[in-house]
Amino acid sequence: MELRDVDLNLLLLFHHLMAERRVTPVAERLGITQPAVSNALARLRRQFDDELFLRTPAGMVPTPLAEQLAGPVGEALALIHRGLNPPTSFDPARVRCAMTLAMTDIGEIVFLPALVERIGREAPGVSLSTVRSSAVHLQDDMAAGRVDLAIGLLPQLKAGYFQRQLFRQPYVCLFRRGHPLDRPGLTLADFRAAEHLVVLSAGTGHGKVDERLKRAGVERTVRLRVPHFVGVGHILQGTDLVATVPERLAQRLAGPFGLTWRVHPVELPEAPIKVFWHAKAHRDAANLWLRGRVFELFADPLVAPA
């Protein structure tokens, strides 16, 4: 297909349909009628010889071809948008706005205290919100500007996103002080004999830890499974359970909950924690400022940006 054969307005409509998955909000965003959206979609379908979006009770579901086109189309539109709208100055002391970050509950524990303090000092008119980085529509929300940054272990964010690595962190064994394992040299036999708390962190890269333990043939007695990390400190504080967690989370929980941690007896891959932002926001002044604060606060100087 030649570029001269493509109507840029149709690509813009396609981009918004990928983000919204419904005709009505796209019509409102573009300032046209719903029948006009339907007619434009019909033209797109003929041009690509594909349905592109299938109507379901849950909204418009993209076909595999639409998923394939989403990244390149989003990047191209973002490039045009940046060319037509050069970045303006951003005065953090004067601006009033709300910004949204996607992260897990681990991220909220590790990042938010220092980040909120820093932003409150530099930009008192800026408020923060968080959403879960495991959300089904995270990519669409970032493309539409509803989420400014995503932080964590997020292998699903690829085409159309910039990224920078903050640090790599190992996994450790976390338990209460005074636990029978609270002694030097935690062995694999100790780990197997303990009772475990397992966090089922669906939608994040942390699930690979359990897969690695299974592949290594390491059997555990799992006494409790929970869907998030936020309760780990409270649970370990009052039990003899052992949890496998990222080291920085262990550091944050140890003091408040009377916990300690040891080097993990199983060789597990380190987790690369990164910041992601959509190509559309790459030169946005507010986004530049926010991710700059994140880099300054949390980037490991020994880790080259990746």
C-alpha cells in the first residue's frame, strides 16, 4: 500500500478507536457524528481488506491486523503531533495539573513516599494518581494520554514506547526477625523445609520467579497465596511464613514490620525495573519533568540507561 493512498484522517480515527474501543467517545473526540465514524471505519476496512474492529458487548475488539498496525500508526501520529506542537516551557512552581503513573503495589511502596515528597516541594500544584500496571488497557491508556508513565517490570510495553532502566534488583527471602531461619547462610534445604507465602502477581513480570522455581525442581509447602504484595509485611510479621520478594521491597518492609531477609538459595534472574512512556509524550514538557524527577530519585548511577 502506498502512502499516497492513505487518508491521514482515517489513521487518526483508527488510533482513537484503538484507545477508546467505542464509537461514541471517538465521535465526540473528533467532533463528528457516529454515522461519520462508522462510514470512515467502513473505508478503512475496504482499504486494508480486514474488519479491523469487531463489535462485541464489551466494545470494539481489534483484529490481529489492527493490533499489528497500532504501534506504527501511533508512532507516526506522535511524530507529526510533535512536529506541529513544539514543546513549551514547564514551570513546576506555577503549574496546576494531575498526572497518572501506572505501577504495582510494590511500586507504590518503593517509589511513592520519596516521589510525593519531592513533587510536593517542587510543584505544589501537581497531584498524582496511580493505576495498576497490570491493567488490561494500559497500552491504550498511555497512547491516549490517560497514563503519563509506567514503572516496573513490564514486558508487554514494546512498540511505540520509550523506556529507561532504573535498576536491576535480585529476589530475596523475607521473614520475621527471630524466625527459625534468622541465621547466616540460608540453604536450599532450609528453603524447601519452610512454609511459604506466595504472591500471585498476574500481569507483571514477577510471575516468572515461580516459573523459575518450578523449572529448577524446587518444591515448597505453600501455606498461603495472595493476589498482591501490599499485605506481605503484616502477614510475615505474625507468622513463620517465608516470602520470595524483590530486594527493594524487603528493604522497605523490614523496619516497619520487624522483618529481615537473606540471599535467596535459588539462582533467580534479577528484575530489570524500567520507566516507560509513550512516543506521543516523548517531548511533552510535563512528562519530561516528571520522568526527570523519577530518574533523579531512583536511577542507579551504575546502571546504564536501557
